[in-house]
Amino acid sequence: MVRLNRIYTRTGDKGTTRLVGAQEVPKDSLRIEAYGTVDELNTIVGLVRTFLEPSSADPAVKEQLRSWLKVLQNDLFNLGSDLATRLPDRWSGMPLIGQAQIDALEVLMDTLNDELPDLTSFVLPGGGPVNAFLHQARTVCRRAERLTIALSREEALGDFVVPYLNRLSDALFVWSRWVSKRLGEAEYLWEPG
């Protein structure tokens, strides 16, 4: 159970924070950058959910996307927990990212891709607010992945953290295309030259 009775700790006043396990680290350490970027990603997914509500999408489509995004936000919290905890400080039953979450993303992408036309060019972000925020989430996910890879060169991480972020950025791209189709929004393609 999580209990947050007092939000401020004053630890950050000196430019440090504590990981799960009580290790004090600088606020600009790679580990903090990595899970802070995952938190930023989760916030953007919240914006996707917010902008989905007033859209004119079919209610069944909205409910389907709402359900996927709710699972995603919870998975991102688990990923943040995974990144905020060094391997020796993990405990039995700790929420972590695993192969099941990666497999679920792959199944979902394959299902949605079957509904989409083949791409003939690169996709430009935009076309509607839900699409645009999904593209922003994709780019922030890629940044989280880069930071996590850099962190993995310094410290051991869970085996599924980097593969999950890699797969998630792909899933966000597919979702953006699927949303454009299902919400009847434009899909802008790159016109080279």
C-alpha cells in the first residue's frame, strides 16, 4: 500500500532525492532522468485521454482506446517503479514490467496494423489533437529509451525495461495511425523535396 501523507521532504533542497531503497542520489542522475522522462510520458498519455473525451469518435472506439490507455498508464507507473529501484532493493511482488506487457503491445500492434493501409511515406505528426499527443508521447518514449540505455551502461536494470520502451514507442506510432483512421482525422505524409 502507498501512503503519501507528507509530500515535501526537503531532501531536494540540496539537489538530491532518494530512490526506492533509500539511496540518496543527485536529481540529475541518469536514473532520475530516466524515470522522470517515463513520468513525463505518462502525463502526455493523460493528455491523450483528456483530448479523446470531447472528440466525435464512435463511443465504442473511445471506450476501446480509453481502456488501452488506462492499462498503459498503470504499466508506465510500474516501469517508473522498476527504474526507481535498484535490483538489490527489489522485493517479492513488486510491480515491474515483464514479458507479458511486451507481448500485449505486440499483439495489439499486429491487430491494429491489420486495419491500416500500407505506408508509402513517413508520417508527420498532426491531423488532430489525439493523434498529435500520441506522436508527442512516441518521441518522449524514445527519449526515455535513450536515457535508459545510457543508464544500463552504468547500472544493472530489469531485463524488460529497454525492450518495453522500444516496443511502446512503436505501439504509440501504430495507435496514432489507428486513431487518425477511426476518428476520421487527416494523416499527413512526408513529401520529400
